[in-house]
Amino acid sequence: MLLKEHEYIRQTLERYTNCRLEDFCDHILITNFRQYLNEFRNRTGGEYFEGNFRMVNAKDINCSMIDFGIGSPQAALIINCLAYLDNLKSVIMLGMCGGIDDILKVGNFVVPTAAIRGEGSSRHYLPKEFPAIPASSINLYCIGSVRKKEHLTPKCGIVYSTDRRLWEFDDHFIDYLRRYRILAIDMELATLFSVAYHYEVPIGSIMLVSDMPLQKKGVKDKKLSEKVYDDYLDTHLDLAMDAVGTIRSQWKKVERTLASEW
């Protein structure tokens, strides 16, 4: 193999985004949903790139958004690649989750404090006994952005990340989620947090509760999916962009705090 690891990974990021590394902004939003990327592009007038990933660079606010797809392997790939950017300062995941705890309802915003590693990809980056946690220095700004919004309260707690689809009909698994007071369920956060910890990538997340799958008629169907985008996408993006703006404006303070985390 002629390529060294860092060369291969950096070239992979360029190929997957069709964007030169020097054009990436310092602050990165990542998402699973093209609708979010399109709205970010409309708001910022940023430059659009498309490879295996879709991406918008908004140079005016020093923020890029990447739609990396769905699932644990894709989550591992995007963080592994971003870790090799010379100018990377923060990453915030803007995703959706299913509410498990009945304190939640559709439209709530969850800022996870940890994720259970029920997927498979994180084991390639951390031993099984390691927790999957975000960078608290970044997560605090995610919490703060939700708190600043009138009538919103961030819900914080443990999320379960799974690589399994259609788990909603497994009674034993549902009992596990209930018994250990899992707040919500998703497919990527444990991987994102684990790979970010391995590579010292400053990461946080703001997750939208898009359905309540354990409640009667709570599973997300086509009608609910469309309603979630219509009702909550704008607010969700507002929160993420506010968090990035605050991190950017207070970067010296954030940088000092991050130094103590790593």
C-alpha cells in the first residue's frame, strides 16, 4: 500500500464530498436528512457539493453542513474523516430519535449526555467497557441553545443506539429499554461519540423526537414524517446554528475548556 493512513483518509473525505479539504469550514453540522441540508443552503446561500455525501459550505458563518447518510458505519466514517481536517473546531449532530420515556413527546429536543453502544461500529474504536459520551464543552452550548428558545426545555439523558431496524415488535428489547430508563433511541450517536472520543473530535448533538414508537399509534408513518419536517425543521436548524454561532464567538473560552477534557 503506497498511501499512508492520513493521506488515504483525507483523500476519502475529498472523494466522498467532492470538496477540497481547504474549503471546509471550521465548524461542522452533520445530519441524516437532505431536507435539513437544503434548508441550510437556502438560508446561508452556501456552496453545494455532492459525492457519496452531500455538503454545503457557508463561508460567511464559517460553518459547513454534511448529510452523511444513515447508520453506524456511515457515522464512523464521517467522524474518522473529519478528524483529519487541520482546521476542525466543532461538530454538532442534528438528527432525529424515537422517544422511549413517556416524559417525551414529538417535537421535543433531546441533548444526549451519553449513548449506549448497541451498534457494532464503535467496537473498532473503543474497548467495550468505554462509555460513549459527547464533549461536554460542546454539549453545554447545545443545551444552552435550546434553553434560550422561548417555550423550549432541553431533555437530557441516555440514548440507546442500535443498528437494528424494526425493533419495535421485540417485547424483550422493549422491556430492556423501559427497565433501564432509556430516554430515546437512534442509530448513530454511540458511534459518533465513540469515534469522536478516539480521535479527540469536539462533538455534541441536538436531537429531535420524531416519533414515540412505544405508544399507541406512535410509530412514525409517512404522514407523521411529513408533519415533523413541516413543524420542527426550522426550529431545529435555528438551535444548531445558534449553538455554532455561540461556540464561534466564544472560541477561546471553548478551546480552554476542551483542553481539560482531552
